[in-house]
Amino acid sequence: MTPAPAPQLALSADDARRIALRAQGFLGAPDRRAGVRGVLRKLGAVQLDTISVLARSHELIPYARLGAVDRSAVEEAYWSEGHAFEYWSHAACILPVEEWPCFAFRRRARRAAGHRWHRLAERDAACARVRDRLTADGPLTASALGGAKNGGLWWDWSDTKIAVEWLLDVGEVVCTERRGWKRVYDLAERAVPGELFHDDLTDEECLRRLVTQAGAALGVATRADLADYHRLRGAQVDAVIGDTPLVPVEVEGWGKPAWADPAALDRPPRGRHRTTLLSPFDSLIWDRPRTERIFDFTHRLEAYVPRPKRVHGYFAMPLLAGGRLVGRVDPAREGRTLVARQVSMESRGAVAPMAGALREAASWVGCEDIRIERCDDGALAAALTAELRA
């Protein structure tokens, strides 16, 4: 590991927390004119996931920052006019199209590996068929290309699906949108703007740009934080961080070297705090060690935990209020009712913010009523029920 340079600036834990909140779009006035596309560019990556409770996670990300954005316009904002593409970043993510050149290092690595999950004896022929169909017919789903599965379990992919995903991995094909949660594929040469359609950047330049972008999106971060944002290796961060604009800092209580975006240090992080429910896949909290370090809050997605072992529920959404994580709720919808299947709050002070966040979320998804099913504190449950009735 490359030794960290001596820090030039000491930050309190509260300063670091506020810098992180502002960098992620939760402190200060939101840029409503830039809207959903502005959120995507600021974050650099919006994670996709199949789970839909209130809404899918990529819808919850702009909602959490901008408020009740028009849901019907969210997909259009991401995908129309070639503003974004889907690729492997922190996970499967929507990425601003300007970042296409930055992932050349990953496309080259996939190409050199020769395969990902599936091996296909006649891959070249299958890839040629996919290219021919996309050339002739334009953007298509795997089903339209000939079928995504062989009829078995979800990973029992057809030859067509294996081929098109390989072409996506190596950059010959691009996912230009999700339609009915199915990827829509197009030829990269047609989907990516000409000035961006290249793999000219060296691996080092790709990594330098991605580490710089992660630093700006996080505000202040450790080496592990920077690596996790786009799923880089620590050694890759070490190799380039000295050539980025990021500034070495020491953060109270972190016990690890850290770096800050210089723009985040130019002015004190002040402004109005957003009160909202967060998707478990929100980039503010997707890294559990960072979430614990910054917010002293342990959060775990329990969707894949057996029901009897769940502590907070299937899709527990943390409550952000006053710049802190002060509770969580596991939501569901039953017709026009938002159901809080399980609620927990840190203190009496979280009751009013929780009620406000539930009201806003209910309105956003078209629910007229809110029902509290379970709360881990009887007195706080009564207070929350009274607050919602007020």
C-alpha cells in the first residue's frame, strides 16, 4: 500500500459528515433546474436493483434529493436523448454517458479474461447474430433478439443472452434503457456520441478520473471509500491518488488516512437539511463501514435474510433528518394505503420527521392513507400515530 501523504487539514467528525451530505445532495438547496439528470451527473452512478417497494431504487435516488419529482419523467430523464448508459460500476448502475471513456479499463479487463459467468462454445457465431440483428432492427431486448433463457432457472441463459451480455461487457453493445425491467441493447457505435466513443484512455487515466469523480461525489473519503464507489481495488486507488486533485485530510475519529474534494473545502457546508427516506441502495449509505463511521448507524439490507432472522424488515429504509440517520421504516403498499410494516426511531425527536417523511412518500406514490403496523417502542408508536393524525 502506498503511504498516505501528511494531511494538510484536520476536519471534525461533524465537518466530514456535513461535507459528505452536501456532496451527495442532501445539504443545501437542490438544483431543481438540473433535475434528475443533474443528480445523476453529481453522483456519477445510480445503482439499479430489481426490488420495488415504494418504487425502484433508481427512482428513489432523485426523489430523496429533489422531493416529489414526477415519476413518469424519471425514466425519460435518465434514458432519453442518449444521456446515460448502464454498466458495471458499484454494481449494475446508470451512468452519465460522459463516463463511457472512463470504463475502458474495465472493458479491456473483461475482454482479456475471455468470459464472465458463462462459457459458450459457439460464442463468435452467436455474437455475430446479435450484431446483425441490432444493425438491422435497432435497439432490442434479449427476448426480442431470440430469448433470454433456456426455460430453466434465471441463470440458465440462452446462447443469445450470453452473447449479448458478453458484447455489453466488452463495449460492443450498450444498454441504453430498461423497458419493463428488461435491458434494451444497441450497438455502442450508434448509442455513444462520437466524441465519447473511444477506449483511448489508458488504465491509469481511467482510474485517475474515476477516483477523482468518487472523491467529488463523496466529499471526503478513505482509500476504501474511494475504491468501493466504482468497485476498484485498493491498489488501483493507491496507484493514482497522488495524481488527482484530492486533498489529504485528517478526520476526527476515523483513524485512517482520508482525502477531500478541494471544492468541498472551499466553503463551509451549510444550508437546509433534507428530511427523507433513503433507499438501501442509495450511494449515501451503500457502503456499510462508511455509514457506521460517518453516522454511527448500522444498516443492513435484509431482503435476502430469512424472514425469522430479520431485525428491521425486508426493505428497511433509513430516515435522514437534520443531517443524521435517526430511524428506519420497512414500507409496503396496499392499494392506496402506505403500510409501515415496521418502524424504529432513535428518540422522540425522530417522530415528527418520520411522520413528515411518510406523508411525503405516500403522496409521491399516490397513497391516501398511512397505516403503522408495528413499532419497536410503544410510546414512540403512539406519538407517531398522533403526529400522523394531526
